[in-house]
Amino acid sequence: MTGHRPVLDCQDVTPQQDPTSRRGRRLWLITGAAVLAATALTAGVIIGARLGNRTTAPPTPTAALTAEFARLKTQLHAVVGLAVSAVGSGQAPILLGDWQSGPAWSTIKVPLVIAALREQNPPKVTDEMDAAITESDNVAAESIWAGLGDPVTAAHQVEAVLRGTGDPTTIQSQKVRPQFTAFGQTDWSLIHQLRFTSIAFCDKANAPIFALMGQVEPDQRWGIGTVPGAQFKGGWGPSPSGSYLVRQLGVLPALNGKVAVTLAAQPASGTFEDGTAALTAMATWLSAHLGALPAGQCGH
């Protein structure tokens, strides 16, 4: 890994290594949030089944969108992946780029916190849930995980949330890398993550958590966090060799509804900064193409 080493992902390091606590964390702004703007180009995509949700179908073919994204990739100097669909069940995804799957890092905190919310009677957002999503506080996330039971039980609780959306992902229950959380090392593919995001968003019981995803702190508002009105969660961390993976899941507002998005970048330099810059460039590209992306509204 080259370049200046960033503050470790407070989302995924163990509490002992977390350099940024809920109260004392120093905000650093990602100055590259508005950099690497992609050229706005006209494109579209035909989307699939509606299955009970009102969805708009742009008229131009997926091939045009794929070609334009391929041009963007040449500017990013990273292995990237992007998955997009309208919100709701049965939506046909658009898959772009080469990156497909890897550690969830703290994007997994979304189903983790949803699992914890379901344990509340009546459902109530706790301070720990708030901190885990808006601050990505790892101490709070570890507390939530422990509150779900022993590691195997906790993993099954989070898996139950995923299964409710048709996501077959298996949650990692044991620490495979001692300095990082067990659940953060779950292998979560972009396509399964997209399915979870698009369907979970339309479950009214999850609304409080997606509301928190619209209140993420400024220092984590890179990537799709630069898109006005985005509800999102990010995660990042180094491979055993020190090269960073940076990824996000979220929902973007469009004129005709909501767009579910998952994206990831592994920069050639291995640095966190280049990873976030790549995601921000992809988010700028997405913003320029919102009118061509599949958007939907949750069925009632």
C-alpha cells in the first residue's frame, strides 16, 4: 500500500483500535468529494419486471449505458463495480464494472441494526443504532452485535433480515482477522447487497434505519453521499496486504421514484483516498444518468 495511511475505518476496527470514538472523533472532510466529475452523457436502460411496483422504463438500451461506464472506468485507475435497480421486489438489476464481491466492512451494519430494531418492543431507535449508522461507531456496533446473543445466534439474527429480502448471504460469526469485527468480514456481493437494499427500503418497519442513513456525518459523505437526498452507508478496510476496498450501499432520489445502488472500488494505488475518489466519480456519473436509470416507488 502506498501513500499516506488514512484513519482506519472506524466502522470495522475493534474498539481497542478505533481512533475515533463517538464523542472524540475528529471530523476530516473528504476534499475530493466534488472532484473527478464525469461528462454528462445521454443514455438509458430497459428494466425488467414490475411485480407490484410502479416503475418507469427508460427507452434506450443497456448497451449504451455499459459503453459509457466503460469509458468512465478508464479514468478511475481502480477495479470497480456498480449495481443498480429500482426499489422494490422483482426488479431487474443493471451490473456494470468488474468488481463483484468482497468483505462487507461496515455496509453490513445496516441489516445488523435492522435486526436489533426488530428486537425492540415496541421498535425504538437507540443511541447505539444511531451511532452505528450515522457515525459508523464501532463500539456501538459491537454492543448491538453482543445484544443479539452469542456470535452464532447474532449471525443468524442478521441472516434472518437478509433472508427476508431473498439475500442468501451467510454472516461471518467468528473473527477471521482478529483486529476487525466478525460481521464486517462477511463476504457480500454487490448483486445480493443490491437485492437487500432495494427490498429492505420498501419495508416500512425499516424506515427509521433508512432515515438514519440520510443523516450520515460529513466526513463520510463521499461517493453517493455527495448526491443530494441520498440515504446510504459506507464501509472500507484494508486487505491483508494493506490495499483498501471502499464500498457503499444506498438509495438515490430520482424524478420518477427511488434508485437502489451498490458500488465498490479497489484502487490500483491501494489507498483509501483514491478509493473514495473513485466512488465519488462514480456517484457523479450516476447523478448525470439518473434520468436513464430504473426508478421505482414502493407498492402499498
